Amino acid sequence: MGVLHDDVVLISQSDKEGEPSVITVNCPDKTGLGCDLCRILLFFGLSIVRGASEIFYYRSELQPPKPPDVFLLKLCSYDRKGLLHDVTEVLCNLELNIKKVKVSTIPDGTVIDLFFVTDTRGLLHTKIRQEETYKALEDIMQRIVINFNIEKVGPEIAACSQASPFLPSGITEDIFHLEVSNELPSISLTSNNVSVVMDNSLSPAHTLVQIVCQDHKGLLYDIMRTLKDYSIQISYGRVYIRQGSKCEIDLFIMQAGGKKIVDPSKQSTLSSHLKMELLQLLRVAVVSRGPDTELLVANPVELSSKGRPLVFYDITRALKMLNTCIFSIPPQLSFGNAFLHFAEVGRHMIGDREWEVYRVLLDEGASLSIPRQKVEEGVWKLLMGWE
């Protein structure tokens, strides 16, 4: 095709059904570009089966991009089974990025959903885009919508909506013990073995990183976000998936200053971090909270404050597929006008890094026949793309 000199994205559809399409992106390079591209592909539910990249020139960012506007979507409706997943699916199909969630219910069967979202199209401030959103939700929810509203919120409102920065010690013990012990749990909710090898002999200016691991949804994104957090530049890369979902990745990398990584301690730190992120990039646990049962899912946040796409969508989809209900208050019980929260997404500092933590209260009465381990595995496999 030759070297393009303009920013361009080309999508070539395959002539044969089942064969992969080819997406070609030509744009100035920057640290973290691969991570940003992989996040976009993951957001649209696309899987990378082969890939190659080459850098012709590098441009440092003169100023950081402006953060997107945050909107509060308030939805009040009557409850029904699978409602939360249906709403989440509509928002994802509309290309709205869910930043935070609070789901509350009251004894009369009314559910109040608060979604803090950003619009990938940048149009949610317009009446047409808001009407499109309402119409899509109304189509899936039929006549159970009571009230609906979208409003732009300032950073102070978004900050106040954040979950408590402090997590109960039981939660950190249940899903963050890897950060403390540096060991894998005995349960099978991990990827297979990961091999990371670094070689400085093949290029005078680059360090070659060779990674062999099992494929999973968002694999390249997880590698790229790790390198981005270490300010690593990728000059050339190749990705190939063999039979049996074994993935081989070759990356020629440099440090931010344009030098290869020769310090053994830096090599060891980067290698260990890549292995840990790929062995168990997500934490999934079903735990007891007194008389209640709670599903916990956590994923690390990039240093740029960007989270993993579609996690909440996959969680709600997995619970719907498993016929596992999110807890709701029986009408005969009365708690006055109090709102009880049964699903929440928030960010928390655990150790020296930020995590996105998803907490969902499960209705054991409606799904008593499903073992907790099956719920964990079902959620895990869907998040990993192994369903």
C-alpha cells in the first residue's frame, strides 16, 4: 500500500465469511498509542487475531488531550429480571462509555439507576443524541420507564459520586491477596503460563520482548497498557495466534529517552509486571457479607485514569446467562423511603495503584441452585472471552 502521509483509518472487509477484516491506522506516534488503539477495538467488541506495527516517526504530545465531558444518566423504572444488563447493553451499543454506576431500589419495586457516562461521539449534549438514547432505552424497556433524564455534570459532582475510597478489609483479602503475596490462588481463575523473554542482541537501538501466552479478550490492550504505564515506546510489533489459542508477540521497544533497556533490574521489573498482569489481570470472587452474597470484580486502572472497557456489560451479561438475579427488595418488606444500593462501580486505591471495583449484591433465593464457584467461573470466562 505504501507509506501514507495523512492521518487515515482504512477498514478492509474479507471476501470470505469467517475470515478476519484488516484495519490499517496511519497517524503520528506517541507513547501509549498502541494501548489507546487496542482499548478502542476492545470497546467495540473486536478481537485481534494478527497484527503488525511499524513506526516511521515519533511525535511527543505538546499538551494532554482534553478529558471528555461527563454526563449523569438518571433512569427510574419498575424492576424486572435482566433489566440491568439490558440497559447496559443499550448504552454500550450507543457507544456511551460507562464510568460509574449506582443501582438502588426501594420496596415498591422501583429501581433507580445512575450512570455516569462519556460519549465517544461527543454529542450527548445535543437534544438529538439524548432523544436517541431515550428511544433506545424505551424500545428495550417497553412500558416500565417512569422517569428519564440526562444532564452534564462538573468534575466536582463526578468526584462526589465516587464510591468510598475505603474498602472493607474482607474485600481486599478476598480479591487483592495477589498484590500482597505475589502468588497465584489455588482456584482456576487464571490464564495459563506466561513466558516473557527480553533480548538486546538483535537490534542496536531496541530491546526485543517476546511474549508467549494464552489468548484472551483484550490481550494486546493488557500488554500495551502495562508498557504505557512504564512510558515504553514500541517501534515495531508482530502478533500471531496459533492453534489452541496460543499467542506469540514480538515487540521492539525503547525507554522514553530513546534507549534500549540494558539494566537487568529494570528488565526483571518489567518482565515480572507483564507476567503478573497477564496471569491474572482481573479479580473475580463471590463472597459472603453477613447474610448477603456479593459478587466482586476488580481490574487495574491505567495511570492515565482510563479503565477497562465493557467490564460492567460482561458482568451483567454473565449473570443473565447464568440466570442469577441481582438482589431486590420484596414488596412486603418496608424500609421507609431509604434507598438500598445493590450494584456499584467505584475506584479505590489498593496499595500503590488504583483499581476499578464492581460490587453486585446477588439474590441467593432466586439462584440458590447455582454454586458460587460456577458464578465466579461464568463471569471470569465471559470477561476473558472464553465463553
